[in-house]
Amino acid sequence: MGIIGKERDMKIKKIYLPKWISFAFILLTIYSQNTVCSEEPTNGQKANITYIANEGFLIEVGQKRIIIDAFFGERELNFCAIPTSEVLEQMTTATGDFARVDLIAVTHNHVDHFHAPFVAEHLMANEHAKFISCEQSTEKLAMHKGFESFKDRVLEITPDSLFYQDTVVNDIRVRVYRLAHGPYMITDPETGSMVNKHRFVQNLGFVFEVDGIKIFHCGDSGPRCWDDYEHFRLDKEDIDIAMLGRGFLASDVGFGIEILRNYIKPEHIVLMHIHPESIPYFQNVANQVKQEFPSVTIFESLMESREFLIP
């Protein structure tokens, strides 16, 4: 006799429970099901990033706020977007979206990243905020007439080439990398030979860590700075969000893709330093590499915000 037949011959003894126990069991089952369906996962973290202009962003994780490379725009620039006058007013007065800022970071002293008087105004208006950048930038800031009032909140870190330095600023863990500025070749008027215009620029990369979330900003480093990425091996740092210049996704093949694939491996990518007219081109490249890099964000509007969920 098969198993089914044996089951038919078995005498099943029925157990009757009191009605109140049965009713309580039903209620418990319904409550458990509703709880499971309505609860969101609690093991993830959130980072909110607001695009200000060019490579300038407001980063918010938990209670911490970081502004990087956004204090500029004292004059029009034809090669990139600049912050609006309304946004600059809020940034310099530490009001609106830019109140309660903990850290101002600047990757290097170029006009599309940093204007010292704007930073000085914020530091005088916000006595909590601290500033971190390289020697070339802090020297510019020190020339401001109000420098004495906030100099104790200015941190200058300029690692040598292929070195980094760790620090903690207002309870934000920061790793400061020395990354070469992407080369820009020009003709030397004296020799007639080609030279890198940016060879003496002190460019920094930052990894900010807040509540276990790691966010990397490369400044004006790029794919042609291959040696830096091969040396630092950011892929071992478990980068959650990598904020990278447009050159890393200039096409679906090449040095940029190889560096992303082998030496950074971020969970999310924010592509920056994109002229508004070039946005469709880079969106197309992002779509081409979507299978390998599914989370590429290209901001289209000034002060646009995105929320990133980190497992």
C-alpha cells in the first residue's frame, strides 16, 4: 500500500480548542502578516545629495551636512554651471538649506570650485562649521580680513603625491587623498613644447564617512590619473557613492571604465562637471553601461536632490 493509502487508513484524532483561544490565534496571525507587510527594512542607511553646480554638492547623512566645491560663482563661467544668486545668498549667510553645515571641503583652488570670500562669509556666519582643503586654498582664505575670527576652524591638509591622511572633523571621518589634477596640455610659449597646465595644482580627493556611509569626491582627478587609482585601490574601501568627473564615463570603454571596474567599484556613481548642453550625451553613455553600473546619477537641474539608499 502506498503512502497515500496509509494516510487514508490513519485515524486522526481531532482536538477542539476553546473559542477564545482560536479567536486570539486568528488575530495574532493577522497582526503578524500586517506588520511584516507594512514595515520597511531597517538595516539600510540614507544619504541625500543636492546638486548646487558643477562639482558642488550639499551632502546630508543623518544629522551631518557637508558642502563641497560649491562656494564659487563670483563671475560667469562659460564652461560650467554656477550657483544661482539666491543659492549663493543662502550659502554665504548660512541660511535656508545651508544652515547647520558641519564641514566645508574644497578639492582645489580653481574658480569653478572655490572663491575664498564666499567661504569666509559662511564661516563668520556659522561658528560651528569647519573648513578643510589644501595649502593653496587655505592660503587664499587666510588673505581674507576676517580670517582671525575663524582661523581655528581651518584645517590645511596637503599630502604628498600617492599619500593620504586621515582626520575627524565635527565627528565626520575624513580621508584626504592627494590626487593629480587631470592634465590639460598647452604649448609652452618659451620652448614650444607641450606642457601640462595643471601640473602644479594641489588637487585633493575626499572620502567622507558618516553613519557607516562612505562618499568619495575626486575633485578634478580623471581617468588619465590611472597611477593614483592603481595605487590607492579605493575598491578596498567599500565606497557607497563615488562622485566622479565626466571623463570617467566619456564612453562605454576606455580608462574611465577600467578604473571604475577595477579600482573603485562603487555602489552608486554621481557624474559631475558636465556642461548642461552635454547632459544628453552622458545620459546615453550611462544607459550603455547600465548592466555593469546600474546606478549612475546625472543631475539635470540646479538644486535638484536625490536620496540614495545604502544597504
